[in-house]
Amino acid sequence: MVDRPRLQNSIVYGGVVAFALALLVPDPTGAAFVFLFPILTLMGTLLFYWTGWFVTE
């Protein structure tokens, strides 16, 4: 079963980290942000859920 608070926090913090990392890419058109943000959000969510970082109970 999925641990719901752990998954919710992983999605939130994964998205925050992805947003910050996607903004670091110097691209005046914004195309890199559009492609990187969803990919980094998914990767961050999986990483935080798998490792258990940022879990509150």
C-alpha cells in the first residue's frame, strides 16, 4: 500500500525542487523549463518517496 502522507510530501517537495532546478537553466524562450519541470518533478517525487525524506506524520 502507498503511504499517503509520504507520497503527498514527496510530490510537494519534488515539485518545489524541480521548479528551482528548472529555473536555473538559462533559456530565454522558456522551452527548457517546459520540458524539464515535469521530468524533474517526477524524478524528485520518486527520489523523496523512495528515500523517505521530508516525511511528516
